[in-house]
Amino acid sequence: MVPRTLIAATLVFFVANPLQPAFAEVPQVPASRAEVQLSFAPVVKETAPSVVNIYASRVVEERLSPFAGDPFFSQFFNSGPARQRVQRSLGSGVIVSGDGLVVSNFHVVGEASDIRVVLADKREYKGTVVLADKNADLAVVRLEGAADLPALPLADSDALEVGDLTLAIGNPFGVGQTVSSGIVSGLSRSGSAIPGGAGSYIQTDAAINPGNSGGALVDMSGRLIGINTSILSRSGGSNGIGFAIPSNLVREFTRQAEAGESRFLRPWAGVSTQAVDEAVGEALGLERPEGVVLAELHPQSPFADLGFAPGDVLLELDGQPILSPSDLDYRLSISPLGATVKLSAIRAGEPVVLDLTLIPAPGADATETVEIRSPGPLDGLTVADVTPALIEQYGLPLSATGVVMVDAQGVATRLGLHPGDQIVEVNGTEISSSQDLAGVARQKIGRWLITLNRGGRLLRLRIG
């Protein structure tokens, strides 16, 4: 099944129903079916005013390909005349601070040029994205001139258990604010939710449909436990398998937005890992399969500084089990840079508990780039020497070296290069640095052969 984001393709206008004043106290989890039928309304009245509808639009540029949209050739060539069109989207968001901060999904508002936010009481605000991260699929929008808004408190998502009751609140298909109920169906889901995402998603069977993206998943105490983000579905509608970004990641993301960060700062692991299954656990001599095994470490990794080597096993961070490679990334992401966490592991065959200080990827503060000026096809290409920060940003192998493409303007746009492409060789000359490439690019010749590494595949471009 193919994961689908919950964004509605067509803008639909609606009028939300007026809401009654919130109850002062939210009841505990009901003990009978009759109590369940009576208990949801107070929770909804407490939480629904904090969930907003978002209408976003952006101008996108499309290039007409001579290959008629063939997906194989399109990944290598983007030449052709460009045209612009307005892309509109519909989603939801959650008020997390009374002065007008709203959390939603990146795929709803992250690249929007115009954002209109409508509250449950029909008030409308213009919004501006203040922090967005594609990998986390989160964005924070500030509402202009907003004050005294009903903010939704955040729960500790690490305290969730499978079977806990949940409510999903959002704006599916633009019909208006809608509430569906369910339970926590699973925890720490990764891969099946959003490949390449932050991992450790909450799975719920509460009905989630297009337009619910960015909406709230709440518990029976009226607290936010997650931001609804994706579904697994063949039809595009709810099949009872929905995913939400845990509130603990939302909390750290919001904290950075309030602190004025321009990008989401993640602690850096500098390792590649593999989940420990029964076969791996037996090979490592473990009593039971648990944690993740280190496959590769960057020389500057904080785990390397603690004496870890390939074959060692990471078990827990701050008492929380590490269930998968994406779960390790999530556990690091919910903690601020500079914090110290307790790491439980097996190092050189012995159990250890160590203090791990969380650091950014080296090179994250500033990336030194070189813009190529050339009479040839590389003119307008911007490149940088590979650093741990660029390895993390573009998902390159930990052993990556040399030069990576970060942007293209002018003539270089015709090459079809993608940000993150490694330039390996030009006209038979191995490229080890940006200066190497700048020197080769000055050649005045008619034919060029450029070798790239894209996602582990070597590509050769012949020009002229």
C-alpha cells in the first residue's frame, strides 16, 4: 500500500458550527459503554476550539519535459520551458500558544506563499511560517495580530499505551470541523508511515481522511498526543490505519520556533544502525533481541567519542527503549542540543550506562559554498565540500567525501542535477574538492562527461 498525505487537492469553503463554552473539568476514561457515549462531548468541547482550518497556496514552477512525463527519464532531465501555476491546499492545524502559534504539517504549509487560518469561532487570520522542516513534516505558523487564543496543552507521548482512547479532530475534505474516535493501535511505527520521516509515529484507527493533515490527535484528558499526518490506504480514504507525529517531538519543535530558530536543530548521531532481530541477536550473543546494532560510525560521531565500534548495541536513551534506526533518530530529536542523556548499551560485549552529550553535525553552523563560473555547462552550479552536516541533510553515506551540489542557476539548471548529487568525476578528472571542480570547469572544450553519484547509483552525463 502506498502512504498518502492527507492534503485535499481542491480548496473547499465551509462554515464551522458554533461551539459551546468549554467544560471546566474533563472526566476520566469511562468504565462502561454508556459512559463512553456521554463522555466524548465534554472532551470535544474542551479541545475543538484549538483546532483550526488552514487554506494555503503557493506558486509552483513546472518544466515541460520532452519525455512526456516519463518518470524514469524525468529523474535525470528537467529541461524544457517553464510555466507557473498556483497550487492550493487544504489542511488543519493546532493552536499551541495563546499568542498565535499554530502547528501543522510541512506538506500543508511548509512551502506556502499565502496562508489563511480560520478558527472554530470563524475568526480569520493571515499566517506566516516561522519554522518548517520537511523531514519532520512539521511547520509552525504565526497568526498576525492574534492574542488570547485557546491553546491545547501537550501530553507526554512516551506515556501512551496501546489501547488508549483517542479523538482525531480536523477538516476532512473541507466539509467542516469533524471528530472521529478510536484507540492507539500501535506505537513507534516507522517506515510504513512516511518513508524518510522522523519515525516513531503513533498509529490510530480513528478515521483520518484528506484534509485532516495537521489536525489534533487528543487523549481523554483533552491533551494533544499527536499531529495527524498520514494514512495507509488504497482508495485515498480512511482504512483505519492512520499515523500521527508524537507530541514530544511537537513540543521540542515548538520550543525552537518560540526561541526564534530559523531551522529545526537536531542532535547528530553520526552512525548507521540496524534493528536487532532474533538472528542478529543470536549472532551477537544477546539474551533477547533488543535495541539497534551499530553498523558504521563517522569518525566525529559522539558515539565514536564514547568508544563505540561496529557491532556494539544501543539499548535505551533516558530509559526509553530504542526499537529501530528511525526510533533512535526520534529519541535524539526530542531533546535539545547541549543536553546530556543517559545511554544504555552493550559496548565490547559488556553492558554500560553512559552520559551522551547531544551535539549538532559538524558544519551545521555554516556551509562554505563555491559558485562555478565557467564557459561550459557547469556555469551557475553551486557546490560545497562534503561535511557531516551535508551528509545528514541529503542522506549521504557516512563515508561520503568530495563535492556535493547544493543549488543551480542559469545554464547549470539544464543538467538535471539534484541537490545532494555528488560530483565524482569531470572529463576523466577525479573531483575531491570544490576547488578541483572550479578548475576543471574553466576548460573551453566542446564535449563533457560528468559522473555523478545519486543515491548510491553512478550516472554519466554526456554533453556536446
